[in-house]
Amino acid sequence: MGRDSSSANRDSRQSRTSDGESGELKLRARAVAQDDRDLHVRYAIAVGEVLGWQPEVGAFHLFAIDIDDVTYLRYDDGDQRLTRWPPAAESVRRIQTATSVGPPELVHDLLDPEQPQPSE
């Protein structure tokens, strides 16, 4: 994640992957520069109120992050579990052998199927 703000200005598409013992999370998003001076002023005031120091307006970059896709993959006792958004979809592929899994089965482990989904 060593990209500085100038690289985000040049290429706003970002992709990050984090893996660990609990699974792998992949996030695809765009960093959208926020140039509105009033927004920078409101942000600086909010930071000052919360953190006790005041950022200098014009001396920092501010970005909105537009998330395109989130994928979470984990293994649970050999079963492969996949969660994606959007669309809100979850599946499990049950272990068949030490090196293979079966076809995807729909499940609802992490996502609430009753939650409204973003419009495309």
C-alpha cells in the first residue's frame, strides 16, 4: 500500500488484497480526488475537533473511495467459501478430495439477504 497521493491522481483504479489465517479479502475501488474547497474546510474542522490538531487546507489531498467489488475467500475444514459484493452472493464448495472441491452451493453466512442491494 505504498502508493502516494500522486500515483492515486494518475491512476485512480486501486486493487488491494489482504490474506491471513481468517481468509483473503480483495477490494477493487477507485480513488476519486475531492477538490471542493468547502469539503476540505469541513474535513479540516472535523479532524481538528476529533484529533486536536488542525490540518492546513490546501496542504493535503482528500479522496472519496468508490468501491466496485469486494471478494472474500476462506477455507473452513477444507470447504471453500466465497462471498462477493456486488452482487450479494455467497457460495460454498465442499471438499471432495485433498486437492478438489465440488460445485458451488448457495449459502447465507455473512451477507444479510434482506438488505437492499446497490443499484447497478
